[in-house]
Amino acid sequence: MGLINRKGGDPSIQPSPSPPLGSDEKYAHDDNGEAVHGHHLDDMRDPTTRLHRGLKARQVTMIAIGGAIGTGLIIGTGAALAKAGPLSILISYSIVGFVVYMVMCALGEMATWLPLESGFTGYAARFCDPALGFSLGYTYWFKYIIVTPNQLTAGALVIQYWVDRDKVNPGVFIAVFLVAIVLINYLGIRFFGELEFWLSSVKVLTICGLILLSLILMLGGGPDHDRKGFRYWKHPGAMKTVYKTGDAGRFIGLWSTFVTATFAYLGTELVGVTVGEAQNPRKVIPQAIKLTFWRIVVFYILSVLLIGTLVPYDSPSLVFATTKATTGASASPFVVAIIESGIQTLPGFINACILLFVFSAANSDLYIATRTLYGLAKEGNSLSIFARTDRRGVPIYALGLSAFIALIAFLNVADDSKKIFTYFVNLVTIFGLLTWISILVAHIYFVKARRAQGVDESQMHYVAPFGLVGTYFALCFCIVISIFKNYDVFVHDNTREHGLEKFDYKNFITGYLGIPLYLIMIFGYKLVTRTKGWTPLTADLFTGKDVIDREEEEFLAQKATTRKRKPGGWFYRHFVSWLF
């Protein structure tokens, strides 16, 4: 990787001269003209492989606020509450929320310095090791080409609330959803960004409405006029024992909710995928990260606090919802709380909102899968055809392959294949944690590199507020969760539920196979390509930065010429525009 060290450094490593437009030969070279580590550089000068910066500030902001809000929050919290109690989920969602914020801060520091079109896979490859970028890119892509069809299937199941599968085959709805999300992604980033802006707005309004309603019900404003307060924290209690009795059982219960909370937050890093298509990313990304903090506090932590006051963990309705109901409003703890308070008309509305959430998730998942494969091709780790874009800046070949793989959603039409598909999804969910780990490792190397190469914090557009201390804390926590996320396979107790044997080998294999796959890709890449990791002095901090600087200057100049024409009236300028 090339080095442009402005304040000294190793002069033997220099960036290769800029290639002609359209050339794929972009490599870092040493004094002898040989490729250093053989790593492909993206200098962002080839117009046939460039994305368009069509995401406006308000779109990136709203995607950051509502992008990761999905069924994990509305439905998943119920299973965690029934398993471990209200205090356990409050602790776990708060701590994991802090870890997620550390991940976003680390990503934001790198993204504002160099908003790469290849996203955080490019940061891992440039600042740490090309092998890490290779493994991160493919594990992340694997995750989303499986999650996308899973979301399509979930959408078809939600519709069964209104249309029985005996009348209309779920495959019909899967086909409709798939065609819709492919079309949305094909129409370009401007259309995608605008649609996701409104979908995220609806999600935010829905969550805010549920939080407000939950607060009203907690204070006795429902039809039953029952002021619950923190009654259920005393009886049946704040923490439930799991598998064991006493403190050991309470700790196991608490730990089980850490796993649930982690999966509820997965996808927050979506902002890191959008940096290559965001207008003025060095200003927009820090704003998005700050709003991510408030989203975590308000939407996640406040939601689990309120739901823990409305429904006791031993509620028969909650147990039924989390063990019998498969999807839709009936599986949501919010619906359980609403029905028990005497309100009978909202479940259908919430089911419609959940359908919207699932559709938005499928749409953004296909977007992430497409841009991740595109990023791999830009870094030279996949076929170059997947880096090609059309006149709208859409990587159509990467979109085509990702959409084709999404056809496996039709496997779920047959009941006998659902179990296999569930195991497959369990296999790839570990990749979300490995993504966070990779981002944090890349940030550690980035900070060391910028310090070694004389890049002062005053030159940075954004610096992680907790520095490397916060990054190391989050890294250690993510590693621990990755190792023990399927903790229950190690807990041998005859009282285990559902008649499971003492060692659930299927859960063990599908839960942990992702880790050796991740490591095999790292060391396999290094073995085949003979690459070496970057040192702080050889990490490439500058290739392509001149292109970003020029685009930023042009954007700010254009904005300055239209500054007098401010959008909206007095109300918008004083009460709305600050958000975006």
C-alpha cells in the first residue's frame, strides 16, 4: 500500500503513479517498481466504477436514525423479557448500546477522513491487512445475501395475518416483494435514498408512538386505569433465573439477553456503507453518529425500560407470544401490553407497521449486499465486472448477482425446508459481530497509522470521543459475545426446556462455524497472495483523498452560491433544518 508521509516516514514505500482512466492497474509499488504486498488500490478515478454521491444529508440522517430499527426491537425484546426479566434486558441493551456507539464512532473517524466507496472493507484492507478486508467483505456479503431472502419470507408470513396461505401461496408475495426491492435498487441512489427516508420516518414515528403509548399505559392512562409503575419489578421480580438457581441462574439469564440485544443492534453500521454515496460525507457522517447515540438511548433503552414495566416476565400472554407466535404483531410484547390494558384495535395497525419494517429491511439488506460485493471488486477481491456501474452509478452486475441469490427465499414456501434455512441464518448471524470486531481492529490500526504519519487530530473532521480506550473496550466485549453467544450448548442441566439433550450439537455447529470460516479466509488469503499486514508507516491514508477533497470543495462552493435560497420558511429553519 502506498504511503504519502507528510512528516517523515519510510521513503522506500511510495504510491504508484495515477493510472489512466479506465485502467484496473492500481497497485502500490516500492523503489524497484514491484507491487508492495500485491494489493489493489482504489484511487477513485475510474468513472466507469464510480458511485454517485446522491444521498442528501437528511436522507443519511434519517437512515442513521431509523435504518436499523426492525423486528429485533419490536418483537425480539419479548423473548428476552420472558427469558430473563426486565432489569436484565435494561442492563444488556444499555451496555451493548454503548458498544455499538463505540463501533459507530470508530467507523465515523475513518469514514470522515477518507469516505471510501468500498466502505469499511476498504478501511480494513488499507489500514490493517488486505486479508482482513477480504474476509470482512465476504463474511458481510454472505450475511446479507442470506438475510435478504429471510426478510422476504418474513414479509410473506406477516401477510398471513390477513390472507391465509391456503388461499394465496406465500411465494406470490415473496415474488412481489423481490421484484419491488430489485426495482428500487436499480432506479438509483436518489430514488433509494428518498424512499428509505420516508420508510425510516414512518418507523421512527411508529416507535415514538409506541413509546408514548407505553408511557401512558404505565401511568394508568389506559382503559383499565391501572397505574403499573414498577410493580412487576417487585413481583415476579426484576431478574429471572435461567437453567440454574440463585445468582448463577440470574447471571445466565442476564447473559442470554446480551446475545438478544446484540442481534437487535446488528445493522447499525449501515451508515458506513452509505459513505461512498453521501453528499458532503465529512459533515453528514458525524451528525449521523451523534443521532445514533440518541436513537440508542430513546428507541432501544427507553423502549425496553417501558415494556419491562408493562408486562411481567411470567405473563401467560407473553409466554404464548414468544413461544407459539412465529411472526407479526402477535409476537410483539408491545401488542401484549396493549391488549392486556384493554385496547383491542391496534394489533392490526402494528402488524401493518411490522410489514413495512420488514420491507424496508429487505430493501436495505439488498442495498448492503450489492454495495459490499461492489466494494470487494473495487478492492480487487472479486471479479472486476462487479465494480462496473451504469449511468446512474448503480453497480448493476453486483445487484444482479445479489438479487439472483435472493431467489432462495422461495425455498421457504415448503415447510420442510424452514428448519434448514433457520440453521443457515444462525450460521451467518455471527458475521455481524465479526464485522464489528473488524471495524474496531481497523480503527486501532488507523489511529496508530495517523499518529505515526503525523496526522494531527486538528486535521481530522471527526475523532472518536473515547479514543482507543473505547475501541479496546468494545473490541473485548464483542470478542467475548462471539465466543459465548451460544452459551446454552455449554450449560448442562436436566431442566432444560423443549426436551433438548445436554449437548445441542446442531446449535453448536451453526452458531460457531462462522468463526473458523472467517479465520480460514484471512489465513487462506495470506497463504495464497503472500500478503503482509501494514505497519503504521506503510498503511495507506492518502490514496484517493485528493478526489474526495476536490468533491468536497465543489460541493461547498455550489452550496455557497445557493445559500441565500434557504429551504422552507422560518419554522423549518429554526425547528427542523438543524436535524439534517
